[in-house]
Amino acid sequence: MVLRYVKNEQGLTLVEVLASITILSIIVVTFLAFFIQSARTTKVSEDVMDATYLAQSYMEKIYYQSTQDDASFSELQVFIDGLEDSVNDYRIITSLTAVEEQAELYTLYVEVFDNLNRKQAQMETKLIIEESGEGSD
């Protein structure tokens, strides 16, 4: 009886072939959409990570300069103004402002923008810059 069914099988019909191609196409397009979204997310994550690293390195340069024996607010401001404001398609804005309640306490902001002027990273820290010229955090 099994042999009778095997001998009578003529192959796949055109409708069966089209249905299987349609089903496979839907599955492939679905997975392709996942891969495209994953690539976009990875790119955004890399951009944010690069900008954060750049902001962190600027923060460390300024902190190191503030810990030097001869560091004063005006000398630190000159140092900040001398830093590059554009690196690898990123624009960096750095500001040092005094905290009103504390005479020797300053707030340091570092903001990093991409070439489309979208903020990619922002960091803030407090620095103590003593009037005598000695700085610490």
C-alpha cells in the first residue's frame, strides 16, 4: 500500500512551490529587519561610547591640571580655552563656573556634540580650586 502512494506522487505543484517561497520570504524579511535594527543600535551605542570616552579624557586632563601646585582659576580657565574644541567629528564645549555658596568650589561641565549638533555625552564634576593656587577634588 505504501508503494502505491510513492509511485503515484507526481512532484510538487506550482501552488505548493509558490506557497513555500512566500513563507520563506516572510521569514527572511523578518530576520533581515532584526539585523538592520541591530546594526543601527550598535552604531548609536558606538557613537555614545566614543563621545563619553572623549568627555572623560577632557575631564581627566582638566582635573590633572587643577591638581598642579600653581593651578588657579584664571590659569585653569586659560588651559580650558586652549584645549581643542573639535575632535573626530565631535564638538566639545567645556565650561568652568563658580558655585555660589562655596568660595573655592567650581563646577566643570564637558559636553560633546556630533556633527549634526546632537548631544552625545555630558559630564559634570566639582573641583576645589584654592585661592593660594593649590587645587584638588
